Amino acid sequence: MQTLVAYVENKPGVLNRVSSLARRLAINIDSLTVGPTDNPQVARMTIVAHTDEKGGHRLEASLEKLVDVLLAENISERSLLERDLALIKVLADQQSRPHLMELIKVFRARVVDVAPESLIIEVSGTVDKIDGLLEVLRPFGVLEMARSGRISMTRGGDLLRPPGAAMASVEPANVT
Amino acid sequence: MKLTGAEILCESLTKLGVQHIFGYPGGAILPVYDALGKSKLHHILVRHEQGATHMADGYARATGGVGVAMATSGPGATNMVTGIATAMLDSSPVVCITGQVSSKLLGTDAFQEIDITGITMPITKHNVVVSRAEDVARTVREAFVIANTGRPGPVLVDITKDAQQASCEFDWEACAPRLPQKRLRNDHNQAEFDRALELLNTAKRPLILAGRGIMLSGAMRAFEQFVRTSNIPVAMTLLGIGCFPASDPMNLGMMGMHGEAWVNHAIQESDLLIAIGMRFDDRVTGDLRTYAKGARKIHIEIDRAEINKNVKVDAALVGDARQTLEKLIPHTANPDRGPWLAHIKELKGDSAVRDIQSLPDNGHLYAAHVINDLWKETRGEAIVVTDVGQHQMWEAQYYHHNQPRTLITSGGLGTMGFALPAAIGAKFAKPESEVWVVAGDGGFQMTMCELATIVQEKINIKIAIINNGFLGMVRQWQEFFYDKRYVATPLVAPDFAALANAFGIRGERITARGDVLPTIRSARESKETVLIDFRVEQEDSVYPMVPAGASLHEMIRRPNNPLVETASEP
Ligand SMILES: Cc1cc2nc3c(=O)[nH]c(=O)nc-3n(C[C@H](O)[C@H](O)[C@H](O)COP(=O)(O)OP(=O)(O)OC[C@H]3O[C@@H](n4cnc5c(N)ncnc54)[C@H](O)[C@@H]3O)c2cc1C
Ligand SMILES: Cc1ncc(C[n+]2csc(CCOP(=O)(O)OP(=O)(O)O)c2C)c(N)n1
């Protein structure tokens, strides 16, 4: 599994280019998240791909060749923080509710919606943590689940920021 | 000054230095054609849009400049796909302009609406839809920059009909390219550079693998200097042919599947490979597990994505070939390579004496004769544009190119039908040069409609059809690997000479070896296009051959037939 961060131009079709590229390289994407940055013209992606180190390099270098990709970096080998967010709708009757609340506390999750027959639980953390919570919730009856996919960031002073202003005229040698 | 989007397009192309556009009109691009009629641009009407893209590609390959192709929406655009992919795989700077339905109709399956940017996403370096007249000039300027900087490649600009028709203020200065600013990488660091030099200056059996990147970089002089200072022999890829004179004693010839036996052996025995502007294609390496096991590798390459893709290298110098070589040269030692060069000479001696000219005429006409005579007669100075197949490999083996950009051929995609249109493009790019098509009877039939383009444009190219009555290269595989079961490879062709006549072109048919030279000579004397149908031996094969997936040194050699293992020394 390889984790990449990319800064891309925030315009239509860019997501398509990125996913089309991964498909062309025969690399399976496990999760891909896109979100805004403080520059409205730039979006940030976290890409988790089912591939080895060589595939990770190829994906990184090929991504950066796309005109609309400002920076792509394989951060798999770096010290990094990763977060996944999940909303889990689980069956809850009078009897199971107290037991559920116990588990939710242990996992530092929260209840964000309460209905007569069910609860929605919000949990964030590493993939392992969420998988762990799911495991223990399953016997209660998981009705529905939505996960955000991973976002990642390198720790401490290891900064990944988009280069310069997004739209500046380019040195020709800059385009590969 | 207020202009329509179509007029802005023509103005912009003119300002970008474009003189020729290869294209075919239709409803969605008509406003542009109307504007073209009022401009100074020379539009060449092709007979099929695939031809337009190959012509633009041939134009680009002959000069290093950008070639421009144009088509209407829908079927016009989809007909371009093969030509775009051909340009992509060989890193050729081509800009394709397509018409598109009006922006308010986009997404409605309107008449001749097709998502051509979606279709060509994986086969273009970049593509873009323009739906406002205001964006035409900037987008076209950006397309030219993208197509021909870094690693070149095709760019498609899809312009909606309303953007062509609408008017806006045209201010060239105000619409300079505004491409996203990328990070400057520092891969080409000193440590890597030092490691490369260390390898370079201590190797005992080094070999240079020269590719098309040298030509794309314009690095021919630096390259020659590098060869002289380092005293290292050179092997070329198919697309690298021409980057270094074939006549130079340090040039060993082509490597790979149909490369020279001694070159492939030298690669396998080397202790250092210096790959420059080449991408270790599988036709070059054979089985990767056994490829140059004893060799360290240095890769000089502009595209980071090529590093360690197929072959793991010990030092990667990411950057432009010329700049990198110029940086290396002052630090390159010139040790005595006597024993290694002598060994290669020995390998060569044992392999093949490529001297068919001195063999007596036994009544057979072989493709090799034709190519060899063509080479001699043109003194290796013509631009030769080949199609794909056996004749392509024979051209590479028997025509010795001394100048860059004189062999134009589809390597990566191997597109049959490439030769005739690409040669037309090359002729427009280099009107003073002698341009020869070398094509098989199969591939020629794929795009021969472009003979009409030649006549309409009154251009002078020479066409040699190597006619063996088979899809020869596929027949060869069937002979070697499918027990001679010739399924779907024997093919009927028209009488090509008569066909040429029907187009108003002089046609000749040659069956005897003795007639080859005189006919080539008389064709060269003509100021018009001449087509020569060479009826050659039907079941000859290209040797040596590394079967797909085999090790580079495991070559099938020509069975005891003294006639040809090949041509005279360059
Ligand atoms: C029937 C058939 C048989 C074939 N048999 C053979 C064979 O026997 N031997 C053979 O060699 N080929 C053969 N080929 C061709 C083969 O498939 C490849 O197309 C060819 O080997 C590619 O050559 P290349 O790597 O030099 O060029 P390209 O594929 O064009 O690659 C050029 C490389 O240079 C890099 N580059 C571009 N610009 C620069 C720059 N400014 N500075 C530095 N680097 C740059 C690019 O990024 C790229 O990696 C055959 C093809 C066909 C159709
Ligand atoms: C468009 C296309 N279709 C199929 C092929 C597969 N192919 C490669 S070589 C070849 C035979 C070419 O025959 P011909 O043009 O007669 O040339 P020859 O090999 O006989 O010199 C074929 C069919 C191809 N390269 N391109």
C-alpha cells in the first residue's frame, strides 16, 4: 500500500485525469480523497494505492507530469498521520443501548443521531481503529456505513505545500 | 480589435509560426475553415483524418517543431485517435484541433457530438475543451508550449462551435500562456552525478545506449563529444537511429529484437550501460531477468517516470540530455578501451558479414537488395519514412543514416499505415529534402488514399513498396512460432503501379534485381512522385530475431543461407 499526497488545480476533469492515469498504470486505488485548500484554485488529494514502492514512484512521477497536478509526493516511507472518518448506523434497542454506549466511549467515538431503533455513530482515526470498532459493532447489527477515505499528513516540520502561486507563467523546462 | 474565435485561432497559429495545417472539414469546424480561407495558412486537405495526424507527426519528426492537424467533431475526431496514440508513444509534438458542438448542446448526444477529450485522455500529453472565444488564443499558446517542452507529446484542443463563432477583443500580448507553476525537483543532485562519474570512469566494458531523446534534446554535438572524450562505443535504438552517424567506427548499430547480433552480445557482456534518452522498451531489452546482468546502469532521461520503470539503474541523471552531457564531459576520463573494442570487433566478425552486394545475382530479389541499393543511390542522405513490419526492420539494418531526423518511423505503437501520410508531412516540413516512403504491401493499403493528397498538393516524394504478398512480419511469427500456419497473412493487393496511374502518378513494377538501381535512379530524376512496386521474395524473414520474452542473447539466426545476413559496411 502506498500513500501519496497531491496538490492539483481545482478545475473540472482533474479527478478524471488522476483516476484515468492510475487505471492506465494498472494501479488499483484503495481510497482517494479530495478537499479544498486555503487557495481556492488548488485542491489537495490523498491517494492510497494498492501497489509496491516501484508502483508508488511511477504513480508519483506520472501524476506530476499531468499539467494540472502541481505537486505529487509519495509519503509512504515518511512519518505520517492518517485519518479516516466513518458514520455507522447501528441497530439499538432499549437492551443494547447501554452496552453500545460503553463501546463508543472506549473507542472515543460519538453518537450523532438517535432514533427509536438505531443510532448513528461518528468515529475518526486510523483505518485500524475504525475497523476495530466495526468489528465489535457488527453483532449488534450494522445497518449502513459511510467512510470518508484516508487523509494523510506528514508529521512535524516535514511540510508539503503547493509550489508558489497556483497560476504563474511557467518556465518551459518546468513542464515534463 | 474584435475577431471571432475562429479568426483568433488562425491569427494565433500564424503568430506561433505555423505554416501548414493538415485537416479535413465538417460542420462543427466550418467557422474555422471559413477563417482559414482568409488567412495565409496553407491547409492540406487529407483523405482521412488519421492521415492528418500522421502528416502532422511526420512534419514534427522531420523538424522538431510542432505539427498541426485539424478535424471536425464526432467521426472526424475519432478518426484521429490512432494518429494521436502514435505521436504519444513516440513523444512527438503534435497539436490536434477539433471542432465540437455548441456548448449549450454539450452532453445531449447532439449530432456528431463525441467526448473526444474523454477518449483521448490516456493518449495525449494534455487535452482541453474551449467553449469561449476569449480562451482560444491562450489555450492554443499553452498547447504549443506543452506539446514541445520537456518530454514532447500530442495535445488536443477541442473548440465548441459557439466559441468559434463568438467575437471578442483579440490582444495577443494579454494572452500569454499561464500554466500552473510546478515545483522544481532536485533529483539531479550532486551525489547522483558523482556516482555516475565514478561508474563512468572505472568501467572496463562500457556501452552507450542511444535513444530518440538525444534528437529531441538537440544533443547531437554534445553526444558526439561525449563519445570522443569517453571513448565508449554506441548502440542505438530504432528511434535513436540518426543521432550519431552510422559511418562512425564507434557506432555499432541497432540493438534489440532485430538489432545486430554483436550489439546484443556486447550489451549482455558489458559492465556499464549508459542509457541516454531511451526508455528500455521491451523490444530493446528482451527478458528483463537476464538483461545485462553484469552491467551497472546510468540513465540520462528527462522523464522521472521512466527511471527504474523497466530496468533498475544505479545512477539516474534526470534532466535534458544535452545539458547533462555538457555537464559530464569535462569530468569524463578517456581510458584505453583497446581490449573491449577489440572484443566487440571479434563478436562482429563472428556474426555476420553484411555484404550482399558482392554476392552473385542468383535471380532472387530480396528486400535487403532494394534497401541497400536505395541507400547507396541516395548516399544515405534521403529522409526515409517507413511503415511497420519486416521492411521497417530491413530499412533499419540496411539503410545507414548519418543525419538526425532522417529516419521517420512508428516505433512505440507500430502503426501500420503511418508511412505514406507521415512522408507527406515530412516533405512539407523539408521541401528541399528527398523523401522516400518504404512500406509493405499490407500497411500501404491502409492509408493509400493519401496518394490523392499528393496529387492535389503536387508534391514530389518517392514510394518504394516492398511487396511480398504477405503481412510479412506476422507471417514470420507464424513461421517461427505457429508451425507455418499462415492464417490471415497472405494478402491480395491491387496492381500498385496501375493504381498509381489511376491517381495520375507514375508507377513501376520491379521483379529483377538488375532493374532496382536503374529504376531508383530514374525515379530520383523525376520532379514528380513515383511509386515503385518491388516484388520481393515472399517468405524471407528478418534476422537476427530475439523472440518476444526471450533473453537478448538468445537470437534466432539466419539458417544456412549465405545470401543475406546482411549489408555492406556503412
Ligand atoms: C516491428 C517493430 C520492431 C521493433 N524492433 C526494435 C528493435 O529491434 N530494436 C529497437 O531498438 N526498437 C525496436 N522497435 C521500436 C521499439 O518498440 C521502441 O519504439 C524503441 O525502442 C524506442 O526507442 P527510444 O527509447 O529511443 O525512443 P522513445 O520511445 O521515443 O523514448 C525516448 C526517451 O527519451 C526521453 N527524452 C525525451 N526528451 C528528452 C531530452 N530532452 N533529454 C533526455 N531524454 C529525453 C523520453 O522521456 C523517452 O524516455 C520495434 C518496433 C516495431 C514496430
Ligand atoms: C494498424 C496495425 N494493425 C496490425 C498490426 C500488426 N502487424 C505488425 S507488422 C504486420 C504486417 C505488416 O505487413 P506489411 O505491411 O505487408 O509489411 P511486411 O511485414 O510484409 O514488410 C502486422 C499486421 C500493426 N502493427 N498495425
